[in-house]
Amino acid sequence: MTQTFRKQIVQRITRNFLDILILRLIQTEPMWGYKIIKKTERLFGLKIRHGALYPLLNSMEAKGYLRSQKKTERGRVRKVYKITSKGIELVDAYYDFLKEQLQRLDIKEA
Amino acid sequence: MTQTFRKQIVQRITRNFLDILILRLIQTEPMWGYKIIKKTERLFGLKIRHGALYPLLNSMEAKGYLRSQKKTERGRVRKVYKITSKGIELVDAYYDFLKEQLQRLDIKEA
DNA sequence: TACAATATGTCCTTTTCAAGACATATCGGC
DNA sequence: GCCGATATGTCTTGAAAAGGACATATTGTA
């Protein structure tokens, strides 16, 4: 049961915070879309549809969280993404909130 | 900007993990729907629509996370909810996941 | 030359979700 | 008696999201 709950939580987080997961990955190392798909599958068993990822990456760049550069290597044209300072701010806000959440809610009211 | 990001994260978490927020509240103290609405508004400035809350509470009870008891006090019929052991397990899975997330993703691969 | 893998993109259809309206009942104060 | 607060419930409508198909180009291998 505990394992089932874990899976449920992971699914819900990755569905709703996919953008932040991607930012966290790119923060550790600049990456392109296809690599993100392969990496999340290996690391987390998470299959991101490319039809969901590419529009998301584009919108994240438009919002200023990422910056891309086209790089060609052995005929493969890749859009390599780097995180921006704005992107780092968003990830930090996420981490800060998680820390806050871990402080249990047993605040007694007046 | 940092504050804007915070608000964005809070909104996204509370939209997607409202059930767990409710479980956490009820875990600290048994409660009924109307009180949850008033309490989250006072504590977090979070306005939960009753049209969203009551069906959620019912489905959470159906799933075994909560157990309710009708209590009448001065003519007010309240459905007081208590968290079940299954509900506690779900909350714990959430906390465990948060802790895991806080460990940054700088895992280098082989 | 055909096929799998790499690489990025759009689009449509279905399903899910959120907001607000509709609905009912009691109590206390004016 | 009426209104605001307490208390719980459903339902419809519209918007957002998820899934999968359609689309294209290159490289390496069988």
C-alpha cells in the first residue's frame, strides 16, 4: 500500500510539476528534448510524450526560464537548453515551499 | 519576482494536493467541511469552494482515507471527519516524497 | 533499401477539471 | 419575518489538459 501511495504521489507531482522537473534536470546539465525523454525514462521510469515535451520546452523558453542554442553534432540538429536565472528562481521557490510543507501543521490557533 | 513564484507554487500545490492538505488538517484535529473552509481561509488565505470540498470529502471517505460521524450541536448537523490509518499512510507518503525531492538531482550517471 | 534510432514539431479528439449556479435546512439577531 | 451565518449537497457549462496521430529529416545498420 505504501508503495502504491508513493506511485500515486510521484504521478501527481510529475503531471503537475513537469516543468520544474525539467528545469531541475537542465540545471544539473544542459540538455535537449530527446535526451530529457531518455533520461527521465532511465532515471525515474517516467515516459514523457514528445508531443507534450517539445511545446512545453518552447513555452518555457518564451517565458524566460530556459534559453536554447541549436547545435549540430554528426548531422543531428539539437536544441540544447540552459536554465536562466529566472528558471533558477522558480526552482528555488519550489524547494523553499517543499521545506515549508515539511513543517507539520500542528500550529494551534489563538 | 520571488514572491510571484511562491504564489504560483502555492497555487499549484493546493490545486493538486488539496486532498492531502485536508488530510493534514484533519490529522491535527477532527473537523467538518465548513470549518475546513473557514480555517484554510484564515490560516492560508486559501478560499476553497464548498462545491469542490463536499464532493471531495465524500470521495475521500469512500476511498477510506477519512471516516465521518454526524454530530448535532445546537441544531447544527455536522459531518465530523477523522483521518484513518490509510489516510495517515497517504500523508506520510507525501512527506517522504517531499524529503526525497529536496535531495537535489545532481546524481551523475554511469 | 528498408528499418530503428535520433531529433523536433503540430494538431485533433477525448477526457478531465474548475467555477459558479441551484438547492435545502437551521439558528440567531434585528 | 427577514437576513446573515452555519452546514451540506448536486449539477451544468466552459476551459484546460492528456493521449495519440500526423509530419519531417538525418544517421547507422542489416
